[in-house]
Amino acid sequence: PPIHVIPPEQKTKIRCYEFLNETSRSFASVIQELDDGIRDAICIFYLVLRGLDTIEDDMSILIEKKEPLLRNFHKTLYKKGWTFDESGPNEKDRQLLVEFNVVIEEFLRLERQFQDVIVDITNKMGNGMADYAKDAAHNKYGVMTNKDFDLYCHYVAGLVGIGLSSLFSISGLEKPELANDTELSNSMGLFLQKTNIIRDYLDDLSGNRRFWPKEIWSIYVADLADLKKPGYETKAINCLSTIILNALQHIPDCLTYLNKIQNRSIFSFCAIPQVMAIATLALLFKNYNVYTSVVKIRKGETVKLILKCTDIYEVANIFRYYTRVIIQKNDSKDPNFMKISMACGKVEQWC
Ligand code: PS7
Ligand code: MN
Ligand code: MN
Ligand code: MN
């Protein structure tokens, strides 16, 4: 018999970290660098939400089945042994749901206060996702106004920010006040989610997912899909500026939030995705490739950013660098020229 028998509770934890590495390119390393008191809770929070998002994204699940799955997902966290093997064979994180019992085991081993935050956020996110999935299934355009855009992004990302701040405060690694300012936490999520939605225009459209608000694209075209058509190049570039301007409005809140973080590992965890988002926005601005291919910052640039992200002064410098890149690409023929210049100017005045 083997001498080293790994106890079952260690096996499920190891499997959870394997899932983290398999399902996330951007969060796997920053989560693993977190301090002991918070690392497992945030890893499990991530895997729970990744599972929920896999159901949201799976267009092969009929709405009659999807809606209750999304609305009740928070309850499955207490159902030992629950798994889900009905995702489409091409769904990229399908295996996480096939072995979701492992995530549940580890969830149930977390402190009660951590569990309560994860359940509360999963409940709110699942119900928000269900509302929008229902609209999409009935061929209704879900994200009509800029207010709807903020609400959808609140459900899928702002709530993550709010939940993370609660976890940080409960752990004692950050002050209780951090969790009280939910607007700042919400903005942290909105900045990431909007950048993701802008970058994923083509990919989302090919899967029939439409997240750009109609209030923005209807200024330029009759249908969101027209933006990528030949003959619409100038409209497409101006529409891109309008939605990027919308995302830039969150920057002052994000810097204010980051300025409140005290713990070094939590600072890196929060700041690295934000810095990647501003670098991405600078790359997307005036870039027609958004409509023809996937635009991503280069690996070397990502590595440089991660190394520089040490404190709030460095992060403010990185933000200034990229808002200057945007200013350089800005031109007076852009209908948003003035507003973009002002949104970027706010970063100059910041610390
Ligand atoms: C719990 C770390 C730090 C105060 C799975 C982190 C998908 C952009 O959909 O995988 O594949 O195109 O590239 C993350 C605030 C959420 C918002 C949201 C949970 C920051 C389910 C991340 C991540 C708040 C819904 C990943 C929002 O994008 O997208 C944990 C503070 C999950 C954060 C989704 C998107 C995240 C996202 P996709 P990605
Ligand atoms: Mn999704
Ligand atoms: Mn997704
Ligand atoms: Mn996306």
C-alpha cells in the first residue's frame, strides 16, 4: 500500500486549485498569491461564479431549463454531491460543472461568514442573469439604455466587487469601511466588465450575445451587427469611442478604491486586472481590428504591467501613461473628442 495517503479534504482542495488554473487566465496567479486568511475563500468564490457564468453562457441550454438553474444556483451550494453534466460538449468550462461536487465540499468547509457572502452574491447575480437571459431568449434586446448597461454589468461584475470587499473586510485584512462603500466596489467591477464587453464585440456577436447598449449604437447604425460591415468604418470607429468613453468614467472611482487598500497581496489582486483593463482600452481606441478579430494586449506588456503594479503611485502612473496614449490617438473629428479629452484629463489631476 502507498505510504503517502492524501486525505480526502486535501484532494478536493487540490482539485479546486487545478480548476482555478484551468478556467482562468487572468485571475489564477493573483488569487494564488493572496494571504492565507483569504485565498481559499476567494478561490471558491471565483469557481462558484465561473460555474454560474458557464450556465449563463451556454446557448444549448433551453431557457425553460436555464432560468431556474440560474435563479437557484446559490441553493445548490448546500447540496452535497450536486453535479451538472448537461452543458454542451463545446462549453469551455464544462468539466467544472461535471465535478461541481468538489467545489461544494470546499465551499462547506469555509467559515460561515464567508459562505454567507458567497451565497448572497450568487443569489443576486443568478437572478440578474436570468432576467437578461429571458429577454434574449424572447428576441428582446436586453441592454437598451446606458442605465441597463450599468445594471447588467452590476449583476455580472459590480456584485463581484461588492462581494470581494465584504470578504476582505470580514477577513480582517482590510478595514470594515471598504465594504461599506459599495459604489466604489461596483465601479471596480464595471470598469473590468465594460472593457471585456467592448473587446468581445465580435466573439459575443458570433454567439448571438449582445451587450453593447442600444442607446449608444443606435446613434450610428440600425443594428449592432452593422458596425462590422464594409462601408460603416467611420461609424464603427466613432461608436467605439462612445462606448470607450462610457467605460473611462469609472476610472476616478477605481483609483479611489485602490487608494484605500492596505494589504499588499489584496492590492495586487485588485490592481492588476484594472491596469490590464486600461491598457486594453488604450489598445482598442480607434482600432478597427475590434470588428475583424480578437484584440489582446501582448504577453510582454502584461508581464511588465504586473511587475510595476506595486503601489497606488505606480498604478496612477500606469493609468496616466495609457490615458495619454488615448489622448494621442484622439482627433478633433471624433464626435466625443472633447469628452474623451476631459475623462482622460481627470487622471492627470489624480495624486
Ligand atoms: C471572484 C475573483 C477587486 C473590488 C467568473 C473581479 C464572467 C470581467 O465571460 O473570464 O469569459 O468573457 O475574462 C472573479 C472588483 C464572474 C470582476 C464576469 C469572479 C473586481 C462571473 C470580474 C469572476 C470585480 C461573471 C471575468 C468580472 O472575465 O470573462 C472573482 C474588485 C466571474 C471582478 C463574469 C467577468 C469576470 C469579469 P468572459 P472573463
Ligand atoms: Mn456570461
Ligand atoms: Mn463568460
Ligand atoms: Mn466576455
